[in-house]
Amino acid sequence: MGRPVWDVVATVDEPAPLVLAFVAHTLSLGPRCLHLYLDRPNPALQAALAGIPRLTITLCDDAHWAGSARKKRPPLHVGRQKENARQVYESTNAEWMVSIDCDEFLSSGAALEADLAAQGPEVTFMRIPVRERVLPAGVDQVGIFDGMFRLPLPQYAQNGPKIYGDDAGFLRLGLTGHAIGKSAFRVGRGLQMCIHAPLNAPQNAPQGAGAMRAFLRHFDGLTDLHYALKLLRRAREPQFKSPPRHGPARMAQMAVMEDIARDPAMVAQMVQRVKRLTDDQAAALAALGALDAQGFNPSAALAGLGLMPDLSVAAFDAELRARDAGLLGETGLGI
């Protein structure tokens, strides 16, 4: 049996340094193609990515959405992600399609391919587990990819309060973001796209189709400002009659950030509580096998494409402040 052939799809709306790092790292892992959908125009980014092999770029403009299944732009970013993933899933010549965000970095192409090759023909999708970036308490972040990674915490009802105390309710299985991971979808099985798994998968698929080697590194907020803006943006999403798409832990983070946004000291304290680890917390996680101290650095992959973006916190936040000036003004975010 030959190597599995796989594509990656991502719908992105982030500062250029993150998108460039995502593209370079993802392509370095060996997919057949990376399908990148730009949720808003970014001429400088588009110019930097022009001509890169195995990369297709689609600008999600009015014409793009007019030709989509719904004939209009979905109001939620998750709806736009699902539609773009559907387009790739139904048109790609690859055997598998991996749908992720550009703040999620696959651990290894070889590991992913080994996991895909191990899946029997009955498996329609494979879950890829997640690890979430966290920073040491009391240490100033310099680069956007600084830090280590925590894993979903086993027996969270028991271990979560022991490690995180009163802040345990802000975390789902010990993570601020999603704990379920993302998926590789087997092409040609008529799967209906959703963010973490297909909507119409067989009931036994989640148990029988888990990656054993590959995982995602998730940066749920590249900087303190990025994390705060993410929560505030989610809090302002259109509301529908269906159940909230965010779980209780995320909703709690959003509610607190809404309340404290104008107080820089309170925002900094909140970020310290949920995005930093004390030495004791790190030791406790390590003892439970829930800490990956190995860092992440996409510089080699970027250099391989001749890209040299500024990966500093200062440069990233400067671009954030310029592109999200409206949200900053509306919320009065004080950091």
C-alpha cells in the first residue's frame, strides 16, 4: 500500500505572520495540496504567497459566496469554514482531507500518514487529538509561538479543581479552547462537513478512528491581545434559536472578558489565570502525562519557502490593533 494522499483546507482571517507560518509548516509536512480560503482581502499576504507550489488560494469575496451552496455569505465564521471544506471535500482528488484552522499546527506528516494508513476501509473519518499552547506564569512572552503544550486532562472532575482551583470552571478538560481535536475526512463517502467531525458519521466511528501518533498544536490566542479579542468577537456573534455553539467553560471566559475589557489590570489577571501555568501546575500536569514541554518553531519551514515574517508579539499585536480597530473601539479593550 502506498502513502496516503491527503489535502488540507483552512479558512483564515488572521494577521499575516500567523498565516505565513501556517502555510509554510503545513506544506513542509507533505500534503498533496493546501487549500487556503481568505475570509477577507489581504493584498500583502496574497502577494507573499503567490506562486508557492501545492498551495491554492481562494478569496472569499461576493462572487465566491454567490457561487456557494447557500448563494450568500454565511453569517458565522464556522458556517463559512464548513462551506469551504465542503467545496474541497467534493472536488479533491486526494484520499483524505484534513480540515483545520490556521492557529492549529499538525505535529508530523509522517505520523499523520502512518495513522491514515492504519485505518480500515470502514473508517470514514479519523479524529486528530489536540494539545493547547500555554505559557509559564510570570514570564513575558516575546514570540508568538513561545511556550509549551498541555493535553486534555484525564478525570477532569477530580484533577481539574486540584490543579486549577476556582479557575477550573473556565477550562474544558483543562483547555481554554476545544478539547475534542479536529478530523481527517475520508473522501468519497458523502460526509457532511462540520468543524470537528462529520455530521453524518457512523456512531462507532469516533471510537474506532482515532489518530495514535499525530496531534494538533493549538494556539488558542497567539498573544494576550489575540485571546481577548477572540473572546470578545465570539461574544458578538449573531444569536440563533439553536443551542449555543460554545460550551459552558468558553461561555464563562467570554462573559468575564466582556465585564472586564476596559480594565487592563483585570484583563491581564484573567489571562494569567487561564493561559499561564505556575511551576506547581506544570509539575502536576507532567505527573499526569498531560504536559508536552517541547516547543514549536516554524522558522525552518518559513525559510524553506523564502519567507521571513516578524514573529514577535509586538509586530503581531500591531497588525491586530490596525485590523481590529473597530472591535477595540467598540469594546474599549484596555490592553
